[in-house]
Amino acid sequence: MKKAVILFNLGGPDKLENVRPFLFNLFYDPAILNLPKIIRYPLAKLISKRREPVAKKIYEELGGSSPILKLTNEQANNLEKKLNEEKNGNEYKCFVVMRCWNPRANEVIQNVKKYNPEEVILLPLYPQYSAATSGSSIKEWHDVCENEQYKVKTSTICCYPTDDNFVQAHKNEIMKKIDKLENFKLIFSAHGLPEKNIKKGDPYQWQVEQSVDKIVESLNIKDLDWILSYQSRVGPLKWIGPSTDDIIVKNSKLGKHIVLVPIAFVSEHSETLVELDIEYKELADKHGCRNYSRVPALGTNENYIKAMSNLIINKQDYNFNGKVFPPKVQCPNKFKKCPCLSYE
């Protein structure tokens, strides 16, 4: 049986002149700016124009483009190889779909049609579900399928915040960094969200907390000094906290060895390679930090690839309604944006 696996990620500009259109795609997404199209379009144009200079400087630090497509393709290739090693009578092919830059869903669906699978499996490369990330990508895929009148059995693995192999992957990478360290602060850093998103029922923060709790438990280190914080705050709205930059300043002044863990990013990109590695390190240095380390994003970590492979092959173990395959420990009912609670 032929199965297509669609891996969703955000994407990033492939050259500096594409920074502004990338930003426009980001802010034109109704999951980011929940406004009528007639207002959202000019506002997205304005925001992308204003943010272009700062964003360009960030991508200049990365050599003029984002590495996220190359790295996501490597993940897709490793996952496809792992899936097809199982010899379970199924043939798998992985396709990468980016939400805000190429390859977009309306392009990739043509390649999926040519492959002609009997089932399509949607798998976001966001371990923790948010309506602004996984939800937006999943919705776009379904919209494109409807526009293309493409009908095929479709299964969605919405999230995997506490998957055993995902947790093990993080544990392994963290232990490589903290082995033999003393007087360190382990800072789990996730991309933030406006507080209003959480109040409207987005389960993201709750799922991130579940991830961190499981990883800390797996580390099994007595009196481990750790904290969860949130980065990439922009705009005037109140965001969930505490903020990673505040935590870095506080612990730098205390003389702690800072060890950062990107808990919600599985690929290296601007938020890890520039914000964490350059901007936050400069902030730490300014406030007296003498030792600063960062755990790498999971990338093609063997256990992470195994996590995704097992979720796909064993998805019936997580069957919710024949279409959505969530973790067995599901979101509390107050998180109405959870696909298990909002699925129509």
C-alpha cells in the first residue's frame, strides 16, 4: 500500500530579496492575524515592509538565506528511509510542505497526485500543537485538497509532546552538553505566543510544559536547576512567559553556566542560529556570563526519526476518530483549539 507522508514546517526565505514576501505570507495567515481579509491584506503588507530591515540583518547572519528547507529535506529523507526499512507491506514517500515559503501546499499536492498514494498522512514538525503552526498548515492542506478536488484517505498525527522516543532524543542531546558541568542553569526555550491565544483555548503552552516535565523526569538528576521560558516576543501584546531573555540576564548575573534547550524547534533556523546563538549570547556576556552553551535542535537525531516513524507505523494505537491520531494523554477540555476537541 502506497502512503504519502506530508511533513509540515514554517519555511524561510531562500534569498534576501524574498524576506519581505516571506514575512507577508507569515502575517497574511489568518491564524496569525485573525482579521477580515480586507483588513489583513494591507496590514500584512505594512508589517512585512516595516520588519524587512531587521529580518534581512538576521538572514545576513545566516549567509543570506534560511537553512530550514535543506535541513527539513534531510529529516524527510531519513524518515522515508526508516519507514521503508520496516518491510511491513507498505511503501512510503515523504513530501515537505512549508507554510510561508516554498515548497507550498499547492505545488506539493501535484507531486503527491503523481505518486498516487492510497493514504496521505499529515505530520507537523511541530511536536507541540498550536493553531498558529500545526493547525494552520493542516487547514491549508485540506483547503488545497478541496480546491483541487483531491479525495484520498487522510490521517493526521497532530502532535507528540510526550512521545517516548522524542523525549529520549532530547535527553541524549542534553546529556552531551551538561555531562560534568557544575553550577549550570538548564533553560528550555520555546517560541512564545500572545497570552490571548492561550486564553482562547490554544493547547500549545500546556503541551510544551508536558514535554519539559517528561524530559526533566527522564534526566533523573537530583536538584536539577531548570526552567521553561519563551522567546521571540514581538509587538505590543502581552505574551506568555517568563521570557528567555529575562531568564538569561538573571542567571548570568548569578554566575551560572547557561545551557539553552530549544524545546519546540526541531530544525536549526533563525530563532536558534541567530536569536539563541548570537543575540542571547551577547546578552548573557553583557551581564557577566562566562559560559554559554546551546543544545542543538533534534534534526536527524536517530531517536527523533524513530519517534516519527513509530508514530506513523503504529498510528492505529492512537486512533481518535479514524482521521486524527493524537497522543493517548489528550489536552484538557478547556483547550478547545485542540484538534480532538475542535474537529468537525
